Amino acid sequence: MTSSPPDWQSRVDDAWNDPLSTPAQTVARIAALVAELPHDDPRGPFELGGAYDSAGSEAAAAEQYERAIALGLAGRARAELDIQYASTLRNLGRAEEAVAVLEASSGDPALGAARAAFLALALHSAGQPGAGLAVALEAIAPALPQYQRSVRAYAADLRRRESGAQHDPATNGADAGSSTPT
């Protein structure tokens, strides 16, 4: 990783967290901070892409995200970029590309189910609402105090239906009457 001023990230965080800053002001502040970095530092286009994205300039955001990827953004920031870039692609009407980005993403545990939430939206926008709902159900199943097995079975059935396979009624409601967590 290239070097940057020691307080650079905290100043970026301050720009993002300023409740009085307009979207245009945030873009300007982030752009000024990015100018402090070496040209080949992938954090710059990542942060600038996010600023453009938040300001509603999705096409400009997509260009910056693509540059950050080309420069080798990695780690948690890359997982965040994958989500943000996919959301931008979906907003630009490129839902299939958004699905591909999220399916290829390694994600990051610190982001919880965010990747799955955006994948569900992208799948829905790509004309695969059943697959999108299945992803959403699979993401929330671990947090359910009970009915996990049923929810997972319904998700599997949605995936089968989306792929054109036959519905198997035996998989539905596997534990719907159970009062114990599964």
C-alpha cells in the first residue's frame, strides 16, 4: 500500500460524517483529500466513487469504482466497493453485472448480511425475484430463534422454482409446527 498522511482516513471519515455537508460539498471534500494521495492509491477512487454515488452521480461513481478495482483495492474496502459498485450498476440498469460482481465478491464478515441484501435486490432487478427472495431468506435464517429449517427449505424451493425444477411440497413447512428452534 502506498503511504498517505497519517490522519488521512480520519479526515475522510470526518467528511463522510459531517451532517451539515451537502452531497456536492462532500464530493469536493473527498476530491481534495484524494488529491493528497499518490495517483496509484486505490483508496482514492474508492472514496471518490462513494462520494459521487452518494451525490447521485452513478456513472461517475462507476468509473471511479472500476479504477479502484484496477488499482488493486483489497480487504474490507474491496468488499465495501463490491456492494457499492453493484448497487450503482443496478441503478444504472446493469443488474446482471451487479449480480456477477456480488456473486464473485468474497465479502467481509464485518459487513454482516449487506452483500446478501444487495445481491437480493440485484437478482430481483435482473428478473430473478425468486432467487433474490431466496438469498434474502438464507441471509436472515441464522438470526431466527426458530423456524430456521423451514425458512431454508422455502429458500431452496424458491431456487428450484427459479431454475425451472419441480416444486417438492415435502420440503415446505418442515418444522412449521415445531416450537423448538431449528
